[in-house]
Amino acid sequence: MQSILTACFAPDTKHTDDWFKNQSTQELLSEAQRDRLPSGSPKTHENRKNLPNGLRGWYVHRLLVNAVAMWASPRYAWNIYRLLDEIHRQEREEMENKLEAKDKSIQKRIPRSVPKGKEKSYKYMIYAEEMEKEEDRDMVMLHLVRRNNKSFYDLAKIYKSDRNWFYRENLPISMTPNEQIKEIVKSTLPQTHYDIK
């Protein structure tokens, strides 16, 4: 522990024994003892009096080194707090970037326009790829896109059934000619479930 105090430029008024007398240290050591690693793991702290001069003194578990250093040096503690804040900021930014990328990915699945001449012969499916609830993952929405009335979307009834998943060459349908979709729908859903136009 003395080497930690020296490395942190701790004032001469701070001694290793003082750290163990702190109430917060006692609580920390108690928690560390309660949350011990497997029985063969090293002790949380030990006073090695029998070692040669220069080596004897208090030794602490590596997980406690930062606690000792933060007690010994307020400057070190402040740098640790700043580092933890930066790590938290980076993780939050990374999560926001992932969410933004997911939103863009969803937008890319929706065609901007139907190819000319194929206005009434294309359908596309938006499927729930990463729903939060496991039971919602098999929900499928099938839309009929009509060029003559862009605001009109004929939404198929949603049934929680494996029959509602449509695949072509082992890939979910994103945009497939209506003629091919009709055959899949006819062979998968009863006519009462969806009125094929």
C-alpha cells in the first residue's frame, strides 16, 4: 500500500493504517468479504510483517487499489470520476448511434416509389424483426401499395401464426412482384384471411 501512496503523491500526513480506520473503508471491506470470489482467491487485505525491510506492510487485493489511491489523492479521485463519466458518455453515444442506425435501416426497407408500370402489381411487407416481446416477433403486416392513391394502404389482418411469415429463397419478402406474392398467399393463408386483389 505504501507504493500506492507514493505513486499518488499522497501527503506525509496520510498513512496506510489511517485508511483501515475509516468508516467507509470498513464498509467497503465488509462488502468485499461478502462478495468474495471463489474460496481459492487471495485475501482482500493482509499485513505482511515477516517480509524483509522495504517489502513488509499492508497489501490489498487489486480490486481495492483504486479505493486506496482515491483516498490518498483527491486529484487521482477526480481523474477517476472524469474517466468514468467519459466511459458512460461514450457508451450512451454508442447506444444512440445504434438506435439511429436501426431507424435508418427500417426506413431503407420502405420503397420510395413503385417502379413505373408496376404500380398495382407490387406489394411489400414490413415485418417485426426485433420486437421486445417474444410473442410479438411473428407479427407480419402486408401492405398493398397503390400508385393511384398514395395515401391508401390496404392493411392485411394480423395473425399470430407461423403461417403469416412469407419467405422467398429463405429471405423475408421486402418487395416482390404481386404475381409471385399471390401464389404464396394463396398457398399459405385461407381466402377468408385476406382478400387478394
